[in-house]
Amino acid sequence: MAASNFKLLLSLFILSISISSTTSNNNDGFLQCFFSKVHHSNPIDNVIFTKNSSFYTSLLQSSIRNLRFSSSTSAPKPEFIITPYHESHVQATVICGTKNSMQVRVRSGGHDYEGLSYVADVPFIIIDLVNLRSITVDIDSESAWVEAGAILGELYYKIAEKSSVHGFPAGSCPTVGVGGHISGGGFGTIFRKYGLAADNILDAKLVNVNGKVLDRVSMGEDLFWAIRGGGGLSFGVILSWRIRLVPVPPSVTVFNIGKTLEQGAGELLQKWQTVGSELHEDLFLHAVIEVAKTSSNGENKTIKISFFSLFLGPAEKLVPLMQESLPGLGLELSNCTEMSWIESVLYFAGFSIKEPMDILLNRTENFSGYFKAKSDYVKEPISESGLEGVWKTLLEDETSLLILTPYGGKMSEIGDSETPFPHRCGNLYKIQYLSSWYAENETEEHIGWMRRLYDYMEPHVSKSPRAAYFNYRDLDLGTNIDTNSTGYEQASKWGLKYFKHNFKRLVAVKTRVDPHNFFRNEQSIPSLPS
Ligand SMILES: Cc1cc2nc3c(=O)[nH]c(=O)nc-3n(C[C@H](O)[C@H](O)[C@H](O)COP(=O)(O)OP(=O)(O)OC[C@H]3O[C@@H](n4cnc5c(N)ncnc54)[C@H](O)[C@@H]3O)c2cc1C
Ligand SMILES: *[C@@H]1O[C@H](CO)[C@@H](O)[C@H](O)[C@H]1NC(C)=O
Ligand SMILES: *[C@@H]1O[C@H](CO)[C@@H](O)[C@H](O)[C@H]1NC(C)=O
Ligand SMILES: *[C@@H]1O[C@H](CO)[C@@H](O)[C@H](O)[C@H]1NC(C)=O
Ligand SMILES: *[C@@H]1O[C@H](CO)[C@@H](O)[C@H](O)[C@H]1NC(C)=O
Ligand SMILES: *[C@@H]1O[C@H](CO)[C@@H](O)[C@H](O)[C@H]1NC(C)=O
Ligand SMILES: *[C@@H]1O[C@H](CO)[C@@H](O)[C@H](O)[C@H]1NC(C)=O
Ligand SMILES: *[C@@H]1O[C@H](CO)[C@@H](O)[C@H](O)[C@H]1NC(C)=O
């Protein structure tokens, strides 16, 4: 579109809004501020969408991963969605947002378990970073600059394009966004060797509450520490990360062996609980526990445990390792498949390794249902009778899963204050509880079930605090809103579970960099009154 036409359209647009808007003066104020800041320097075609824009709804829906938060009636909608093409668009949104007291939610991949990147109870704006997703891989320096709106699949794809012996230790779901994922920790199949995604960050760019673009040097080590595990949103808008690439062998090995209780899964899991975190750091072996039907009419059910493994080496080295540590699994060479690391990315994403690699670039999540999740850390093996109670509870909700991920290896070597992510040495494994369903009227039933299971687990998991993984956000742990206690007391309910002793330092950083608490949501780090 020619610039002059565009300006004309723009003024008509502003006019129509100022005439028709009944919602609030803040909206008008925001728009006028936004347009005055950006249209001279960088074009804003397709950057801001109001509720009347024809793309508004599809854009809003585009990265909603959990139907609990997309219902057309119940979920509050943003006043505007802004999709920056340039950092100046982010700067303008933050500056105009602060001037007009508009709350800003930032969305990268949209995978937040409680929808906090696109739902709020107050008038708000979404900054959706879908257009800020360039990735520059530099094999010589074994690093890459990754914009926050890129998804993990794009990152893995771009690395594999340049090298078959480099990877990055982040999550296994390709549609997860690097903005949320890395700022909250981020683990995947090679985290026992290399730590979290957040442990492999060399630099970052962020827009702070004053609209300034900062890098590692200008933000200082305290803020740089906070955004590598403490969540991004509390501190600013992360524009990009500079990541450290890690070496992977030309060929890795995977297997998946499932056993039912009748086939000895219970005894295997008993043993796995103690050996999982002691395994060689090249070996990842997680256990997925679910309900399996044993008769075709679905009448008879049992528990099935699947052991999924990725080994950074050849099958002939893996088999003896497994025979030594978990002989009951009966692993043989014929159960193993060797493949490239990027093929293992497809494999753990649930694709066939024969699929073309560019399937990783697809931002559309295949799952389209409702879900609720929670997490726990386990420090002592759960007793046999404790596990029997788990089987019994699981059988009450057939659509549920437990994913048990062993810790140890590199995770035990990194100090628990090096980043805000505190779950390091002393953890045997993490549990993720996941329930999913497809009909809205089942929501209460499944969430109720999950809360019962969580109550049941209390004596068997970490205590004081009962720890949880920030990236598996769970508002049941507490929110910042709606009580009489001070912000700090209220927030420490969930804050100590996610961050333990690091919570205090996160609050100190927040108080310094965003004293008026502009960047906030139901579980953002509070700033203390001065
Ligand atoms: C299907 C699925 C699979 C998953 N698999 C894994 C896994 O293997 N390993 C793992 O560790 N986790 C996993 N997760 C959890 C995932 O890491 C978190 O949900 C993560 O926060 C998602 O990031 P996002 O950018 O996609 O989400 P978003 O919803 O966009 O953001 C999440 C949070 O981060 C904030 N945020 C996002 N971008 C920015 C930014 N640029 N600047 C500041 N704040 C920002 C948002 O406001 C929000 O509060 C999975 C989640 C799902 C739904
Ligand atoms: C959208 O259009 C409707 C109907 O034309 C109007 O009432 C409303 O104020 C408009 N909203 C905005 C934000 O322009
Ligand atoms: C492992 O391999 C053996 C021998 O080929 C086979 O009998 C067994 O079914 C395999 N197990 C799995 C889970 O594939
Ligand atoms: C279910 O299990 C019972 C008890 O073991 C058995 O008698 C019955 O035949 C099974 N039903 C089916 C359909 O397999
Ligand atoms: C992307 O993935 C979705 C969900 O699996 C699928 O429906 C769609 O066809 C895919 N798009 C492309 C271009 O492959
Ligand atoms: C996508 O979902 C459909 C329906 O649930 C399922 O049959 C299919 O296997 C899924 N595809 C992938 C790649 O997960
Ligand atoms: C939910 O709705 C469906 C279809 O309307 C109905 O068949 C089902 O019984 C309902 N389930 C519950 C738990 O109410
Ligand atoms: C908050 O305090 C007021 C006054 O002390 C009291 O009436 C009210 O019940 C309290 N609310 C909650 C949620 O505790």
C-alpha cells in the first residue's frame, strides 16, 4: 500500500475509533499514542488489530492451546492485539501501555498452561510475537540468536539445516515458544547432559518498562539472572535470546517399551525410581503412566507404563547399560532404533521419523481439547502401597497421564541459585500430572479429579515447600489477587513452590526494574512498596 493512502486510512481508522468507542478513553489514548510513536519510523501495516478487525478472532485463536481459555463467552478478550514486526513496535506498546494504564500480556508460543499470555480479567492488550521469529545460527561460534516468537521446532530445524552434530537442550513439543519456555526454564531429552534451555543462554534482548531495549551488559547480571527461569513477563518483553549450541553425536538411539502391571510394570517402576537419576548423563529414560484397556469392549482396564528413552550414542552401548541398571526391562538390540538427533526430535514430538523435517515449522498444535496439569518433585522413592493408590486413582480418570522425568546428571551439578530454577541436586524425578478432555461440560469433573490426586500425593512428594515447575503453571497454587495479605505474602504461596529461596531475589530484582508493577499477571513476581 502506498504511504499516502496508508496515512489516509490510518486517520480514518483513528477517527472511527474515537467516534465509536464506548469502552474507555484509555483505548483511544493508547491508539493515538501508539500511532504517533510508530508510523514515522516503521510501517504498521498489519501490526495492530482491534476487536473490529476481521483478523482479530483468528489471530487471537491462532495459538490458544487449551480450550479452557478459548470459549467464546467466558474468556475475556483483549482490547487490541499487536503483532510487532520491529522492536520499535514493542517499545511503543510498552510506553503507551504505561501512559494509559493498559495491562500488557506477552505471547510467544501461547502454551501457558493457564492461558496467562492471552486471558486477563482487566482490559488488556496482547503483544503477540509471531512475526518476531528470525533465527540466526552460527556454527563457528556454536551459538545462535533466536527471536522470542520462534517455536522450538523452528529452532531445531534451523540448527539441523546447518549441522547434524549440534543441538539445543530444550523441550520436546515443537510448537512451544522460546519466549515463555526459556524464561521459565525449559527441559527436554538431553537435559541430563546439558541442563535446561535457560542454563544455555549467553545473552538476551529485552524491552524494559521504560521502553528501552537492553542486552546482557546494559540490563546487568541481576536482571539477566532473573529472566533465565524466573519467567519473562514479570520483568519486560524478551525480544531474543543468544543461545549456546551443544554437541550431539551423528547418531542417537531411542526405544519405547511399554508394560502393564500384569507384565511387571510396578516392580520395574520401583527400580526405576532409584536408578533413573543415577543413569549415565547420556541417557534419558522417562516413564509415562496411563490407563490401558485390556478388553476390546473397554470393560477391563489396567495401568500401563511406557519407558521412553533417548541415548546419545549407539544401540550396542545402550543395551549393556540398560541390562545393568534396569534388567527387568529386557532391552534388546532389536528394540532400539538409531537415528539422527533431528529425527529423534520428530520421534519425541510424536511424528514418524519419515515425515519431512519441515513439519517442525508448523505452528499449529494438533491437540485441540481441554487440559489441566500439575507438577511435583520426588526426593524419596514412593512406596509400593503409595503407588497402588496412584493406580487406583488413575483408573478413575482414563484420559489422564503421569509423566515421570528423572533428574540427576548435569541437573545435579548446577547450583540451585545459579538461575531462579531451584530444582537441582536431591531430586529423583519430576512428575507431571496431565488430564485432557474434549467436552466443556467435563471440565469440572477432570479438574476435581486432578485436585484429589494432588491431595493424595502430598505425603509422597517434596515438602516445605511442596515444589512445582514454573513452566507447568498451576493457578491452584495461589494467585496475586483477592486477599488481604500483602503482595509478598500472597505471592510467596506460589513463588516459594516454583523458586524456593530464589523467590526473594526475584522480588528484589522486580522491585528495582519495575517498581510500579506494570508487567503483571496472576502469578507475576510482586514489587515491594518502597
Ligand atoms: C503441549 C505442551 C508441551 C510442553 N512441553 C514442554 C517440555 O517438553 N519441556 C518444558 O520445559 N516445558 C514444556 N511445556 C511447557 C512450556 O515450556 C510452557 O508452557 C512455556 O511457558 C510456553 O512458552 P510459550 O512461549 O509457548 O507460551 P506463552 O503462553 O506465549 O507464554 C508463557 C508465559 O511466558 C510469558 N512470555 C511469553 N513470551 C514472552 C516474552 N517474549 N517476554 C516476556 N514474557 C513472555 C507469557 O506472558 C506467559 O506468562 C509444554 C507445554 C505444552 C502446552
Ligand atoms: C466496532 O464496531 C461496532 C459496530 O460498528 C461499534 O459499535 C464499536 O464501537 C466498534 N469498536 C471499535 C473498537 O472500533
Ligand atoms: C524387544 O525385542 C524382543 C526380541 O526381538 C521382542 O520379543 C520384544 O517384543 C521387543 N519388545 C518390544 C517392547 O518391542
Ligand atoms: C474382564 O475380566 C474378567 C475377570 O478377569 C473376565 O472374567 C472377563 O472375561 C473380562 N472381560 C473381557 C471382555 O475380556
Ligand atoms: C499443520 O499441523 C496441523 C495439525 O496437525 C495440520 O492440520 C495442518 O495440515 C498442518 N499444516 C501444514 C502446512 O502441514
Ligand atoms: C493428530 O490428532 C489426531 C486425532 O486426535 C490423531 O489421530 C493423529 O495421530 C495426531 N497426529 C499427530 C502427528 O500427533
Ligand atoms: C456432556 O454433554 C454431552 C453432549 O451434550 C452429553 O452426552 C454428556 O452426557 C454430558 N456429560 C456430562 C458429564 O454432563
Ligand atoms: C479483608 O479484610 C476485611 C476487613 O478486615 C474483612 O472484612 C474481609 O473479610 C477480608 N477479606 C478476606 C478475603 O480475607
